Amino acid sequence: MSLEKSLLSGSCIDYRVPCTRKEGRLCDIFRHLPVWNEFFWQVHLELQELSPGELSLVNTYDKRIGHPRFHMTQQVHEKTATLLCHLLTHHHCVVSVDLTSYILKTNIEVICDALCKSASLRKLELSLWHFTTNLSLSFTAALSQLNQLQVFDCSDVLFDHAFSEGLSKFLASTRSLTTLYMSNYHIKHMDAALIIQGLKRNETITTLAITGSLITDTPECSVMLSEYLSCNQTLRVLSVHWASSHNKLHPIIGALCHNGTIFELNLIHCGLYIEYFKLITGMLRQNQTLRSFHMIDCTIYEHDSDPHCWKPEFRSESSLISLWLMMLAENKALKELTLDLRWIKPDECGSLFKALASNTSLEKVTIDTFNNMDVVHICQALRDTGVPERFFVGKHHLLEDTAAALPECKELSCICVEYWFPLELEPLHTTLCVLPTCDHVKSLSLKMDAVMFKGNVGSLVAKYITNTTALRELRLAIIFETLHGADQTVCDWYAVERPERTLLQALSLNKGIRRLSLKGLCITEAEAQMLVDTLQSSRTICHFSFYPKRECLTSVIPLIRKLSANVSSNYMLLGMRTLYHKQRRGDTFTVADVVRRNNSLVTRAADFVMGTRHRYCGAAAELVQFNPGLVEKVQELASVDETVAASRIESSLKSFTELDDFMCLAGVVKYSVTCPRRDDGQKQLVDLNRDCWLYIRQFLKVGDILDPK
């Protein structure tokens, strides 16, 4: 029997129906995705549209709405494994799969067999922390047969020796893999050596992400890794994460002095010591092929020998500015550069930025991190370059001494404001008073003590939210516990002017916020309805997260219940995060499924704007044409600014305004509409003048035309 009944709705699914995907036509499985996802939801997986007409089975644990804790019986594991195996073996529309311990633990043999039979799998992500020898051998044996696999992500895998050995053999033999994300966890020296050996024999990987775990402290591994990076001819993008121990980056930076193929290097959450800056500038002087170099969220150590002696900025007498100036004078290859400037002295900003501006090859410079006290000097130095449009400043943590200068620092678009103690009430008040004059601030993270929120400050926050049209992202967190101890504030549920209610009223009037995060609030059921009404009526809010105060977790229940009632009419919501707290599973799933649907529509619509003229992509463009997420997606795909992206969307929608264009896209006719003349002389569709057709077109969408069978 191939019919299975779902857990929540009781709907049946015939999982043995084959794939029906054709050029320009979706597989029939797309019409039944909600039912399929009811099964996969139990093991924290979800079928999502990766690109138009292509599906990805994605691990959603802790990525969207909190999951209820299902009792994962043997029957549940077997049922979901059966569905997964059928997808892999019979649906060539499935191109990407995340495999987790929830689904692998009891079904490794059948799933590995299905992986080997898949003819379309291009991306595989593995999340597994407890290997058995049998599991490692089975999985790596299957891995070696995935001849079409292009992306393998094992960043969430705790390697054992058998897995490392199998991975090494796969890397040496694969002829399809182009992207590899290595484990974030500790790798033993012997296993790291095996993996590097596999990388040295690989001839296909162009994008590689590694962590400090692969860069062991043994000379053998350091030499092997350095040799691999020095001599490799295929690698184009290298990302290094969490390399914080001393000497971790030496073999990498040194090797890039001799590499002539890598175009992009990213150092993310790495520990940077004094000599690293000397190595980096030296490497950039010598390497004339690197196009992008980024230092993101790194930590600077002032003393080489003591990794625990960290200071937020490097103020050594032997300044590094001369090294950077020499590099910028000699390097003519870099196009993008992301800098951590906590090492620089305020009076050196001007000379550095002028050198950056004078480098004709540099198109984009991002100041990721800097000393917050130096913000005025940095912004002034950027303006003095004459080309401030080439510079982008990262998040600035506003300080008591810099709040008043915010209006003049128009280079700042993302700020963080944190005031937790009563003595900080005055600078918080100053900040909230100047914010309305700062239209350059697009993203605001605001954290404050609950006592402050209940006073005049809450009213100022609400007033700012009501009136601002510039703000695109708001993260508001109310803190009930400070270093002074737990705040014993009790929610007054019956107060007429509750600050929570005032805040929600302000949000309902805002016309610009796209990403909204609320944390630490206590809301009543009526206020939950206010929040739902705002989400349903908003033409801008795409991403929303809600984490109430610990004592008010029950407020999630009415929020999700009320939102699920009419959320199917919402074509804006692209992200929803909250915790699971006793709300009905069906309500939670309903909201999550609408989020999935909307993301699919944006994906299709963006493809339509980029030139794909499939009927279902045009139908999606009509449904989500006003979604800010579509603008962001087009910006990403076309590498254009917001204005150009919006213009392209408008033009693409106008392209099927006329009768013939509309009917062609809808699949009604191939070229143009023609109608044989009627004997009674009555007017037909082609007899309508343009004004009449455009009037009808207001009420007619591509999706209204039935799909021919």
C-alpha cells in the first residue's frame, strides 16, 4: 500500500507517484508539499524550493518556529526514511538533501542505498555527532558513488577515523565536487593529515571552507596544508573560520604568497596577532591575483605570546599603518576589502582612507570593526576621501560619548544601543531624541532595562517607530535581569497605558520596517491580536521573531493561534522565529508552511525578473511583486542597488500587460490571440480595445488560468 496518512491534517499521500517535472512545468509533488512536510516535520526536515522547479530537503531545527517535541518512534523513523528514499530514487526535481541524526540513526543502510541511486543530487549536508564504525563505512561508501555531487557540507559532523579515511578517498577520486565545507569540531592530527592528503590529490574543488580544527599544531599537517594551498590550481575561494590559536594562520597566509589562482580569502572569527598583520600586508603586496580579502568578526591580540591578553584595539608604538600604506601603493589587484581597524590610531585614519581611495582597483571597502570611541574620526576621514560611496561601515555600538554625534555620522547605517542601568537613563534619552533626525540609520538594535522601558523612554521609542520611514530593521530587547540582580518587575496586565501596548500601536503605524525582532515583552491576548493584525496588514514586514519574557511564555500560544487563522492570505512573511510553548502543532505548522510557500514564490518571481519566462514564475511575480524580499533577491542575483532592482521588477511585470503577452505567458496561445469571426457578429476577445483589456487585466492574474493537463 503506497498511501500514507499525515499526522496533523490526516491527509493521504501516494508517495510512489513518479516525478513529472518537465521544462517549464513543475513536478506534481509541488501541489502536495504541505502534506509531504507534515511527515518530514516530525524529524525537523522540510521540503523547500531551492530554485524554480528544484527541491531541497532542509534541516529546520532551531531555524524557524520552535519545533514541538515529537515522540520519535521506530515507526516514525521508518516512515520518513521511506519517503526520503523514494524522493532520492524517483524524483529528479530533488537536488539537495540535509541528513541529520534524527533520520539516519536507524535507517543508514536504506538511505545510503537511495543516495547511490539518485541521479540528480547536487548538494548534500550532513549533521551527525555520534558515529559508529558501520555508519561511517556505509556513508563514505555511498559518498564515493555520488558522481554528480557538487557541494558537500560536513561542518556539523564530529569526525571519527573511519569517516576521515573515507572522506579522504572521496576527495581524491571525485570528478564533480566543487564546494566543500569542513567540520567545525576538533579533528585529530592523524585524521587531519588524511583529509589534507585527499585535498592535495583533488582536482575539482573551487570553494573550500575550513576551521582551525583542520590546522593542527603538528609541523606535518602545517607543511601539508601549506603545500596544498601553494600548489593548488583549482581553488578560487578559501574561507577560514575559528582559527584562534597562535600560529594557526601562518601556513595559510604564507602559502598565499605563492598561490596564483585563489581570488577570495575570508578570515572569519579568527584570532589575529601582531605578526599576522605583518604577514597579511606582506602577502597582499606579493599576491597580485587575490581580488577579495575579508576579515570578519575577528579578535585582535596585542601580545603574541599571551592569547588571553586581548585588547579591543591595537595601540602599539610600532604602528602598522606604514605596512598598510605600502601594500595599498603596490597592490593593483584587490577589488573588495573588509578591514578590522581596532589597531589603528585616530590620527592615522585620514592617511589610511586616502590611500584606500587612491587605490584605483578597489571598488568596495568595508570597515567591519573599529574602536567605537573613534567613530567621529573615522566618519570624518571617510568624507574627506571624496569617494565615501566606496566605503561601507559595519555595526557601531553607540556610546554615551558618541550619541550626540550620530546625526553628523551619516556613514553609519547599522547601530547598536545598549543601556541596562538606571545611571544610563540620560544617554539613552539623548540617543532616542537624536534618532528621528538620523535617516541614514537603517538597522537599530535597542536593548534596555525593563524599568527604563516603563517610563518616558518607552514613549520615545514608540514615537520614533511611528514616525520613521528610514528604518528597515528593528531588534528590541527588554532586559529583566542585570548585573545588579534580577528585576522583580511584575507585568501589570490591566494598566490602561501599558508600554507594550503603546509599542505595538506604534508598530502598526510604521511603514518601513522589514525585519522585526521583539524579545522580553509580556503581551496580553488582546495585544497578541494587535501584533497579528500588524503582521497581516503590513506591506513591509518580511521577517519576524518573538521571544517573550521567561515568565510570559504562554503569550506565544494566542499569537500563533491567531496568526495561523488567516496567515494563508499573507504573501509578505518570509521568516518567522519563536519558541514552542504548548501551542497546537497544527497552528505552528500552518505558519511555517506559509513561510515556506512565500519563499518559494519569491524564488520563482526573482527568476522571472532575471529572464526566465515560465508560467509559474510569472504567476509568482504577480503575487509577491510588492514584497521587499523580492527586491533583495533581485539585488543579490543581479548585483544591483535597490532602486535598479525595483525598476527591473516593475519592467518585468509590465512585459505581460498586453493581451498577446499575457496569453502567451499563461500558455493559452503560442504567439498571439486570434479568434474566428462569429456568424452573429458579436464582439470577441480580440475586439476589445486596449483600455477595456487593461480594465479586465486588473482582475485577472496568470495564476487564474488553469494549468493544461
